[in-house]
Amino acid sequence: MSLNKNELFHFDGFGLDLRRRVLMHHEEPVVLTPKAIDVLAFLVLNPGRVVTKEELLQAVWCDSFVEENNLPKYISQLRHALREKSHLIVTVPGRGYQFAAQVFSSEVEAGIAVDDTPEQRPGDIYVQRVRERTRVVYEDVPAAQLASRETASLNAGTTSRHRRVWRWVAALALGAAALAIYFGVRLNGAGQLRISKYTQITHDGHAKFIGGTDGSRIYFTQDLPKGIAEVSISGGVVAPIPTTLLNPWAGDVSPDGSTLLLISQGGGMGPANSLWSMRLLGGSLRHLANASVATWSPDGEKIAYAITGGDIYIMRSDGTEAHRIASPGVYVKSLAWSPDGGAIRFSKEGILWEMSSNGSNLHQLLPGWGKSSSQGDGDWAPDGRFYFVADGQIWVLDERPGFGKSLPAAPVQLTFGPMVWDRPIPSRDGKKIFASGRTNRGELVRYDTKSRQFQSFFGGLSVEFVTFSKDGKSVAYVSYPEGVLWRAKPDGSNPMQLTDSPVYPKSLRWSPDGTEILFVDRTPQGLDAIYSVPADGSGKPRRLLPGDREAETDPSWSPDGRKIVFSTSPNVGASSQSDLRILDIATGNVAVIPASDGLLVPRWSPDGQSIAAMTLDSMSMRVFNIASGRWTKLDSGAVAFPEWSHDGRFIYYVKWTDDPAMIRIRVADGKRETVADMKGARYTGVYTLWMGLDPTDTPLTLHDISTDDIYALTLERK
């Protein structure tokens, strides 16, 4: 591994000297093997970033073969050497390692002395300022020789004086520039943020989604009991907020703290979402528009909102004078209006975008930042000097103006570790941020018809998207939250890993001949696409339609394995446009199913004669007769995760409304019956909920044993 050996790195009382290849702790050497030093050096050179095992192996053992399981041995050795600071090396399951320390560096060369060490923020490397030592030489010159020199100098005349003047001017200019750079760095480097304290506000562990705060209370959506609730910013009793809306979700709070925005899914998902305002005192409701997300202007006079198709509008706070300002074209999340009123930011296909508040100058905010499939949700600090964003961890973008300052190329990470963080909401005084912190974990369960209870299945593994091969000899599933695809025997024995990070398979479908497994994942460009991987582990995933530039989701095989039907919606409720298409495996041709606009999640029937699909609002189903080319309505009510029974007589699905249940509907006459009551049940997964069937048509789901609570994260400026 090639390293700059003239560097000395400091972190938490330790010093790593690359020139001497030694780790020091309070001026005492720490014994480490040469390879352990190399591993530590690579981590220290990449603070705050998740370093994959492959990167470490390539960097440290680039010229030789080494087993991957040797790496944990050196990680363990380093943690032992770091003593009480062993937590600085964080294991990120399924991905690699992260060095969660404050790191700064200084040059180690003769004639250079290091200034006092400034405090730094996690995840940054700073090169310290240096002072060059100047040596003054006194020369003893005889008087006659000195006079001769003075005469020669006078004879030089005007030219010499001009040169000296220009030299002084140049020196002064360089000095002024150096001072400007010095003070610019000093001023702009001051006040960097870090989190100094985590305070847990709620303590029930149930899933929560924060909408906003009025300065004294936090308003959020909770799963159990389902609805809107509030809690003091200092903690205490969680109080439900009664509302007549069905399936409400808490949104932004008005700047004066009087009004809460709500999104209702009572009429369905996606295009059926409706936006309401509710007075916190008295609870009066006003319908504003159909929208999927909204935010207040800083003066509280206007509301910006987005519809499912991606168009962004601005209206007055009473719902009047609505007009479109931009058309990003796809599902928009997390609208935020800057405190100065000049800009609006949002997330589109997992990427942060920004535009002027009149809709002009639409552009990607941070091109090239992040490897996450989603840059998540964000919001400004009240003074507009910082922008906080979450992609599972919380980051901060420093937007303060200053002499000689340019905006950073990427946010700086504030949180580290296994806890997953939702959208950060700054407090009204700017001293804290509120966020929901979650440790993800599930337990696979199967519904027992005799006891009418869900019981642990597969030893309670935390897995979802469970699907069985047609011959019943194998099962495939995805671990949660790691996102790794596995194949095993039906009893869970002899597991074989088929994918690795950063691939995260979803919506698994086993081919009828048992040789391959389809799944959905995001491309590096952020597009949902269908992939195929050999079921025997003999190859890597390959994209099914590499030239396609539209979303591909919810694949389903024809029973003969010759065709695949899929939808073009990026996700349920994430688009106002979708159709169904059929891929011919042999020819590679793709054909749109007639009259399939507005449908998604297609499922091919076991006899191959029909295709069932959901409507975009997730409130009904349609069944396509392939022979006649006609669609018929299936009055299912609210529907999610539909699956044909193995005999093709029924379609099982989840009723996702306030009284959730697992339902099956008879395709012949539309008769519905409840299979399992899910009221009060806790469930989880990458889509929050998942349901599948075992070979006997018994429902499976992922029971939630995660913890999810609201925290106050105290900000401190260094």
C-alpha cells in the first residue's frame, strides 16, 4: 500500500506516524504488526466513510492472495490496541468498516514546527498550519569591501531601485494574500458542528415518523396505536391527537406553531393522497389539495406541495391561488423551504434537488455525493446556515457565507453506528435536531390457522421476500436489514449466499425451472430495474434489460418460464403513471399490455391464462384475460402484496387500512374472506410491510422486533 510517509495523524489521544510506521498513545508506542499498521492507516485515511472489505484487501494485500476471513483478525488486533477507544472502528454489517474518529494530520519534516492542535469534527482530515524556522546569518565584512559594495550598488542606479520597489510590492501582496487565506480559513473553520448529546424522548419502541415541531411539542405519526400524536420536546407522555381523517400522516408545522399539515390516505395511496391543514387548538380541518408532500413558506403565508406525478405547486395557506411552479417529472419527497424564502429543496429518485422558490434554476444539489440508494430527507436550520439531511445517518451541509469560503462538495456526517435515522427536524432555537432513531430487526412468522396466531418460522430469522422453488426443494429470501439474497433448503439448512453489498434485492421471483431468481434493485443511476442471478450461485447478478431507461418493478414469470410481466412504476404510490409490459425471454422483445395504464404489481396466474394487478391508488384490483385481451374489475378494497394461491382460485393480499388484515378473494365471484387479523400487529421490512405464501398457501410476514424512538440530538459548535 502506497502511503505518504511524511504524515502524522492524530485522533483521540493517539498518533499514527507513517514515516516510522508506529502508533503512539500519549507518547508511548503501541505494539502492532506491520499489516495491522497498514489496515489502520487505510481506515485513518478514510475517516467517516464505510470502507468495504474488498477495498481493504486490495489496499493492504494488493500483491498477494489472502483469505477474507483474515481481515477480522487484524480489526480485532486494532480494537485491542485502541483500548477504551475500540468503538472508533465500527463494523457495518454486510458492507465493511468505518473509522468514526476526529482526525487531523501534520507534516513531519525537519525545519517545520506544528502549531497548537485545533479541535475538528468527525469524518474530516485537517492539515495543521506550520511555522517555518528562519535562520539569520551575521556576516563579518571588512570596511573596504563594504565600501566597494556600496559603490557598486549606487552605480546600479534607478533600475536597481525599481527592482527593489517591485520586490517589496510583490512581497506585500503575497503577505496580504497569505493573511487573507489564513484569516479566511480561521473564520470559516470556526463553529463546525458535532453532536454532543443524545436524549431519548419516547420510550415505547414503536415505529414513528416525525412531521414537525412548534418549538415546545413534536408532532408525529405512530404505528401503535395508528394515528397522529404529540410529545414534549423534553420527553414525557405521548398524547394522541384525535382527527376524523382516515390513515393520516403528520406533516410540517406552520411557522407560528398554530397549524399542522396532514396527508390522508383514506381514499387510497399515490394520486388519492389528500392534503389538509389542522388547527392545533380546536382541531378544525381544511382540505387544501391532493398532494403527497407539503411544506410551509417561512412567513406562513404560502404552502408548497407536490402531487404524485412530480409536479410542484405553490398556493396560499387557505388552499387558494394554487399554481404550478415546476415539473421534475417523478415522485417528489421531503419538500423544504429555505428560511430566507429564496429556495426550495426536495428529494427526487433518492437525489437531492434545489430550485428557486419561483421554480426557476432547477438543479441537482450535490452531484456525485453519496453511495446510498437514497439521499433521504432534509431541512434547514432556522437561521439557514446549516442544512441537515438523512440517508440512514444524519449529515450536515455548512452553508454559512464567509471570506474566502466556497461551499463544501458534500455534507459532513454527524451520526455513526448501527442506528438508522429518519428525517432530521431542527428545533426552533437551532440548538438541537429531532429525529427518529431505529435499530432494524425482524422475525419471520407464519400464520397458524389452529391457534389463529402468528408463530415463529425458520427459527425466527430476520428475512423477507421469502419464495419457494416450484418443486418445493429450495427457498430463497433476503436478510433484513442487511439486504443479502440467500438460497437454502426448505427447512433453512445449507444456506448459500447469492449477492453481496451494495446490491439489495427486493421482490424475489423464482423461475419455473428453478435455475434463476429475479429481483428488483436500483441501478447506479438510481433507476429501479430487474436483475437475474443464477440460483446455484454460479454467477453474479445481471440486468435483464440493460438498455431500458424506465423503471422496472414487480416481475412475475409466466408458468412456462418463457415470459416475464412487470410494471413501470418505481414503487407503490410513487408515481401517477405506470403500465404493464411483457418481456419475451427468447427474443428480448417488450410489449405493453393493452389498457394497462394506471396498474402495477402484476401477478401471472398459475394456469397462465390471467394476469392480476393493483390500481395505482392500491384500492382495487384488475384481472386481465390473456385470450380475450379484456380486463375485469376485482373489488378487493385496499390491497397490497397480492399473491395467487397455488391452485389459482384465490388471490391473497394485505388490507393495509386502519383495520389491517390478510384477505383472500375468490377470483371467480369476488367473494372476500379474512384469513388473519393484523390489527395491533407489528410488522417491518424494506417496504415497511411484506407478505408471502408458503407452499401450502399459509401467509408469511416479517414481525417487527425493532426499536424506534424519537431522540433530541444536541448540537455543539467547536
